[in-house]
Amino acid sequence: MPEKDLQRFLKKVDQLQKLVDSLEEVKGRRELLASCHTHDEVIALAESWGYQIGKRWGED
């Protein structure tokens, strides 16, 4: 894996962990996430909370 892709992967994992942590910290977030029906809805909701989890590590 090229360094650029590794860094993108690690950033995404960090963003996902912060999102998961926020589910316990911010009331109602867990329910909002659970109400999503598609991957695109999850990505959009996460982005509305300030998390960038949409790009895969090999994408530009």
C-alpha cells in the first residue's frame, strides 16, 4: 500500500472511531444513525456531523 493510501486509511479509521465515540457522547445520535437505510445515508449523516468517512483508501 503506498504511503498516501496508508495515510488516507488511517485518517478514515480515526474519523470512524470519533464518530463511534460521539454516539455515546451526543444524545440522539445513535438513533439517527440506526435510522439510516443505505450506505449513502450514513455517509451524508456523518458528513453533517463533521466526519469524512465516504472515500475509500484507494479512491481519489
